Amino acid sequence: MAQKELLKVTNLKQYFPIKGGFLGRTVNHVKAVDDVTFEIFEGETLSVVGESGCGKSTTGRAILRLDEPTAGEIEFDGGDLLALSKSDMRKKRKDLQVIFQDPYASLNPRQTVAQILTEAMAIQNVIPKKERRKRAIELLETVGLNAGQIDRYPHEFSGGQRQRVGIARALSVNPKLIICDEAVSALDVSVQAQVLNLLKNLQREFKLTFLFIAHDLGVVRHISDRIIVMYLGKIVEIADKKSLFDNPQHPYTKSLLSAIPTPDPEAKKERIILKGDVPSPIDPPTGCRFHTRCPFATDLCKTEVPDLRNLDHMKEGHRAACHHIEKIVTGDMQPT
Ligand code: SF4
């Protein structure tokens, strides 16, 4: 049976104006996300990875309309998200929740956990008032905390526990999609694993769909069904987890994966070091944005933007944006 698309993002652009001069006019734009298209199927975890500044968190914020997108379409659960008025969008947030990186910053320090959880239920009016506290206790237990902690303040919890409160808050309105924006990045490795396992269990129990934004490929490997790799505001590769980790196709993805340490010290792994730094998103390179750092770049790469396309030699759904992938894979093109 075909999977149901829960979210479809088409040609999304997010440009931020740069003001300058005496009159404070717009003199340029930061092209944080530039023509990005992807879909999320119901019940899956789709991760977005890339270095800092690649546009992954901006993509998440645009879907939530925390920043209004510059252009593009966002279809969610069969409806046009960008056509909603501000008040309708507020109601829609019941279905579209977010878990941020820093739970301490995203939880009101003057509210108890009971207030934090029941406030979300009250705003969305999902549960009758007299049942909200009972539901808050159930949620706390669902995320591995206990009823005795319900009247505590955020500062009385550890980082991992605070993130569990953040997860309980997201669950309190029965969402369809949860955007996890670097949700475990601030946690110790052992706590990270616990929170990732919790998210996976909750996904099974509540049939949740996740858009998981992270820079750490080890984390992404643990939780994802499919993975998008972004570079400088563009998607360079998208594939299911196994296909991406076993057979990365895009030169940028290969370099990212080559940097992951292997548990086996005997295993030989060649680290691909890229030349130079990531260029500025204010004035990104023409053609393929990766051409200034790519060891295979040709003149064509400098002028023509490569399409994100299906690769005939790979599993269906494995797409990448590179003019020369077939030749690189067969060895007909060598790095310079
Ligand atoms: Fe490298 Fe050219 Fe492919 Fe871009 S299109 S990744 S520059 S070979």
C-alpha cells in the first residue's frame, strides 16, 4: 500500500533581507533556503542533516511559519499551510509541534510542569479543564518522569529530564507531526541515547511523524527512516537511511560520512577533507553550490545548477543533485 504524504514542501525559498545604507534599504539577501522540495510520509522519521548554516533549521521554522517563507508551497495533511490566516495557523499548530534544542530556554522558568503542560492543552482546547492535570500526569509518566514531579519548576530538573518535559508538552495536544530541531544536541551522549529511544517508542505508540533536524550523523543514523543532506540552502541528496549510509552518492555526503568515527579501530576508512570553508549564503557560488569545494568540479558545475534527480543505478527514491554522479561512481571521473 502506498504511503500517505503528510507534508509536501515544494520549491521552498527563505531569503532574509540585509538592510544597509543611510535609509536602511534592503541591499542584499541571505539565501538561507533556496528551492527545496521534499515530502514526509505518515509515520516516518525524516532527518535533515548538514553543517551549521546549511538551512536545515530555517526549513523547520518555515514549515511552522515561525518565519514566513519567501516563496514555495507547503501542503500539510491535505491543506495549504501558507493559505491559513494567522489565527487559523495558531489552531493548526495543534497538529504541528516542535521540540527545540535548549529545553531550558523553551520552557517558562516561572511555570511549574503542571502549568506548562496544561497551558498547551488550554490554548488548543483539546481536553476539558478538569481533566487536564490528570492528563499532564499521564504525559509525565509516558515520557519517563513521575507524578511527584508535576509541581516542580524547570530548574529543578536535569537537562535530559527537561527535554522529556519538552516532549510531554509537544505530545499534550496530540500532534500529527513533531519537528525536532537539534532536540538532543545539547545532551550528554548517554542521555541522548535515552531520549532518542524514548522518541522512537513514542512514535510507535502514538503513530507520530518526525522531521528530525540535526548536525550529528551518528544521531541521525539512530533515529531516521530517510535522510536529507543539505548544503548551503539546497538539498544535495535524499535517500532511505540504509541506502545513504551504505552507498552515499553525492561528493558532499561522502565527505560528511567519512568524518564519522568507526567503532572498529582496525577498520580502514579514508577521511575526505574538503578544501576551503562553506561560502557565504549571501553570495552563494553559481551553478552547483558545492563546486568551490568539490574535487570533481568541472566548468559545467560552475554555471548550471544540478537537478535533484532519481538515480537509475540506485534504489528508487535515492535522489542526488550532481551533474557527474554516474561517472564518479564508475570511476570514469577522478578527483583533481
Ligand atoms: Fe561536484 Fe559538479 Fe557534482 Fe557539484 S555537480 S557535486 S561540483 S561534480
